[in-house]
Amino acid sequence: MTTRNEVQPLPAWLAWPIRVLAVIFVLPFRLAWDALVWLARVSWKYVGAPFTKYVLAPFCYYVLWTPLRWIAVHLLWRPLSWIAVHILWRPLVWFAKYVLAPMWDGFVWLLKATAPFWHLLARILLTAAKAVALALALVHRWILTPIGRAVAFVWRWVVVPIGQALRWAWNHSVVLLWRYLVVVPLRFVWTYVVVPPARWLHTWVLRPIADTTRSILTTLGLREPPRSRHPLRPGRHPQPRRR
């Protein structure tokens, strides 16, 4: 028994024709390739290598490389190096030697000459800074902190209770007194004393007088009859109201 991964050999009736075709078609190409490789090796050994060594290399060296190197050295490198040395480097060296160096020496001498003054000034400033820091610490500790605590104590135990007491007194005394001594009596008087007589006077006295006066003036022609608020359109008749 054979497994799936094993390659089964071709049958003899199919293998021999394939071998014959391979010999007929593949062998000529392989022989031609080997011949080309051999010809290339022989050509390089007896033609290419001598030509490169005795013709191409001397031509590139003496005709191309030597002129380009002479141009780069004599026309580019030497002029640029002369410019860099005589126009840039030497003036910088002279400036550093005769200007910067004396200035640096003078600055160093000045620092050395005034060193005691700077030491004294540094000590004075350091002492003053320490004194100011100590004074601020003392003020914060013995003045600002007690004042802040006193203010907080007064606010917490005096102002806040007084405010709460005043608010409670206002809500439970002034508001209640205003409500039950002023608002409630005025509402009672307005509801039960003023409104009923005014309504009775308007309904039974003023309105009948106004209606009678309007009727008399309309009858005498001194006043136009009142127009209805909803005039009837032409072609329509008033409908009786449903009870």
C-alpha cells in the first residue's frame, strides 16, 4: 500500500515516449547552451580580457581619468583650498588672536579683580533673601495664620449662627406677621366686604341705569341703535337657540 504523499511511478508505456521526446527536444538546447558558455569563456579569455587590459583600461585611465583628475585638482581643489585658507581661515585666526583673545583676557582679569566685590554682593543678597524668607515665615506663622483662624472662628461660630437666626426669625416672624396681619385680612376684606357690594351695585344699579339711559337715547334718536357683533349674511335667517 502507498500513502498519499508518495509519488507513484509512471507506467512503462507512458515513461518511454516522454523520455524519447525529452532527448529529442531538450538535449539539443542543452548542447547549444554549453557551446555558448564555452564560446563566451574562450572569447573573454583570449579577446575580452586582453582588450580590457591593454586597450580599454589604458584608454579610461589616460584619456578620461587623468584629465578629470587634473581638472579637479588644479581648477577646483587648489583654488578652493587657497580661498578657504587665505580668505576665511587666516582672517578668522587673526580675529581670534588679536581681538577675541585680548577681550577674553580682559574679561577674565576683570572677573578676578572684581571677585571680592561679587563674593560680597552674593553674600549680601543671600543674607537678604534668608532674612526676607524668615520674615515671611514669621509673618505667616504668627500674624496671618492666627488672623485667618480668628476670622474662620468668627465666621463659623458667630456670623453663620447670627445669619441662620436672622433667617429663621425672618421666615417665622416677619413673613408670618406680614401674611396673617396684612395679607389675610386684606384678602378677607376684598373677598367678603368689597367684591359682593361692588358686584351687586354693578348688576342691580349701574347696569339697569345704563340700559335705561341707552334705550331712552335710542328712542329719542340721539343715539344709534347698537349693532350686533355678528351681522347676518344676506340670504340667511337667524336660527332659534336650542334649549
